[in-house]
Amino acid sequence: MTPPAVPPRPFGARFITPLLWGTSLNPINSSVIATSLVAIGAAFGVSAGQTATLVAAVYVASAVAQPAMGRLASQFGPRRVFLAGLVVVSAAGIVGAFAPDFTWLIASRALIGVGTAAGYPTAMAMIRARAETVGRGIPGGILGAISIAAQVTAALGLPLGGVLVAVWGWPAVFAVNTPLGVIGVLLTLVGVPPDGPRTRSSARELARALDPVGMALFTAAVVALIGVLTDVRHPAWWLIALFVLAVGALVLWELRAHRPFIDVRMLAANGPLVRTYLRQALTLMAAYTVLYGYVQWLEEGRGLGAGASGLVMLPMSAIAALGAAVISRRAFVRGPLLISAVAIVAGGAAMAFVDRTTDVTVLVGLSLVFGVVMGMNSTANQAALYTQTSAADIGVASGLLRTASYLGAIFASALIGLAFPGRATDGGLHAAAWALVALGVGVLLLILADRRLPSRGH
């Protein structure tokens, strides 16, 4: 079957809307659960550190699935994989809403991670294919729109989660994924033309293209890492050994693989790109520590309800959207990254002095500071990435940028578990705040030392 002709407005709302919808499901699920963690802990009798596993589950699954989805899209067609991801998200919402115990909640979040991971790499593939069809490069405005949508929905997830918990209870935070997934499927069926006929491949050819051994080793490394980080106070040495062995085996295998799952040679030869990944991981670790840890403290330490905590964080969405819009329009890189790093240091230092008596306006001000971080960092790093990789590698490189974000979130969940071993207290918040200062200083030094970092992207 021949794909339908491209319409006169190839990047009109009918085509772009489902892509923005699908790529936003992962960011919104990264934050929508934050205001429900206390209620979930009370319902299942688990600690704040244990509920952080629900945060990590999405990022563990997404970190593994994100690069894999790009490969699957090249084999089966990006629209097919995009739709399959939306179906998985819809099913995961039902699993979580009716979970009989905490383990089922973790399974639901893992499914959400896998399903939502399909959105970004397949959307990028469909955008690039359409751009090449009409004879133009990747439209910067569309890439900016995807970045802005991710920033805004991640921030809006907080007040949305607060409303859902306040009105319908914590199961609604999971159940909302079912209508979101179904709407995404309908939008895609209407607005995105079908993939062309799939090239038939033998099982051996498919295995070589997907590199299942590389996937398995990468999965083992990530699972072992999250196992270590789940209880950083008492790390299991066998998990540390498993992580080291898995990483070593992954590197050795990928150096020999026909089409490596993680292109080790490409990364070794591209220092600027690796530094972009490192900046992304460290900055997102700081941002998600605030997104989850600060919100837990607002509820348990400051005594605010879930709805009120979401409203305190609501200004973050406006600042994030404004920052992302400005950065994407001009493709600024170095300046926004410097501002983001300084904001982490300043915000962390301020957070170290708040307590249960701090006025709400000050608490809202802190959300504004970290809105700057969320609005500028990822957009600027995306612009940097496009100057640091070739057109042939852009899909894989973009997927790994998202993976770096997920790893940052995984480390954030570990930091929260370390700071809040039981309840979210003032002392725990202050410990996390000084860790944020250290992260911000590290990111700032990384930026200042990178002489090859451009002022603007292409």
C-alpha cells in the first residue's frame, strides 16, 4: 500500500496534534503522580522511600524502551509503534486503578514507562520522513513545540494530580491514562497517514537489527542500578557487582555488534554529545528532586493538602513554558544552560532555609525558580544536540537524550529515599537542598569548562 500524498500544509495541526499528544504522555506521567505519593503510602502502608519506587519504575522502563522504540520503528513503521505505545498506556491505566497491592502499582508504572517511551522517537521519525518528502529540513518550530509541550505538561501534571487525588482519590492518577491513551489513538488514526508496507525480514535479520543481547545487557545494568539506588543507605554489594559486570559486558558486546543498541564507538568519538547527556542527567536529577521531594515535603512537612501542594507548584508551568518558547525560537544554548545552573544553586540554597513556618508565597517563589530550570535546560540541550550529531544519527542521539533524562530522574528518586527514609521532614528537605547546590555547581563547572559548547544551535 502506497502512503497517501502529503497535504499542502504538511505540518498542520491535524498531523502535529497527535504527535504532541503522544510525546507529552511521558512528561505528564513523570509529575502527575507526585501529589498522590503520600496517599498511596497511607493506603498500602509503605514509606516515602518506597513510594519513590513508583517514580523510578517509569524511568527504568523508559530508559530501556526509549532507544528500543526507535529501532522497532525502523523495522515495523513509526506510526504502528506509536499506536502500540498508546494502547499499552491505556491498558496500564486500568491495571493501576484496580491494583490489589503495591506490586501491581509498580507494574502499572513500568507499563506506562514502556508505552510512553514510544512517543518521542517515533514522532521524530514521522516528522523527519514528512520533512524529507516535501524537501525541507526538520522544522525548528515543530521541534520547539515538542519541547514546550513536554515542559508544560510535566509542570501541569502537579496541579492535575492534586485535583485528581482531591476529587477521586489516588487511583484516578493511574486511571486518567486510559482516556489519554484512547484519545491519542483516535487522533493518530485521523491525522497521521499509515506507514508504507513493512519490509519482511527473517528472524535472524530482525535480531541483528534490534540487537536483543545489547538490550538485555542494558536492561540488566539499569535494573541493577535502580536496585542499588532503592536502598542507598544499605546497598546490596551483589547488585553493585551485577551493575559493573553488565556495563562491562555491554561495552564489549556493543563494540562487536553489527548494529549496536548503544553505539559505544559513536559516543567515544563525540565528547560534546556525551557532555550534553551528562548535563541533562545532572540537571534533571535536581529538577525531579524538587518535583517529587519538595512536593512530598509540602504535604507531610508543611501540612498542605494534595490540591494545595499542586497549586503551589502551578507557577512552574508558566515559567517553564515561557522559557522553553524563548529558547526554542532563537535556538540559544550556552546562555540558558548557565542560567539554569545558577537557578539550581540559588534555589537549592534558598530551600535549605525553609521550614514548616515558611510563608506560602516563599514556597511559590521556589517553584518559580525551578520553573526556570525546567523551561531552559532541556530545550537548550536539545538545540546543542543538533549541532553535535549528524542527520543519520539524530534519531538515536535524541532517544539517548531522553534516556539521560530518565537516568537523572532515577538518581533523584534515590536522593529522595536517602533524604526521606521515613517521613518528609524539614531536616530531610535541607539535606536534599544542599545536594541540589552541589549538583548546580557541578553543572555550572561543566558548562564553563566546555569551550566547544555553542552560543546558539543551528
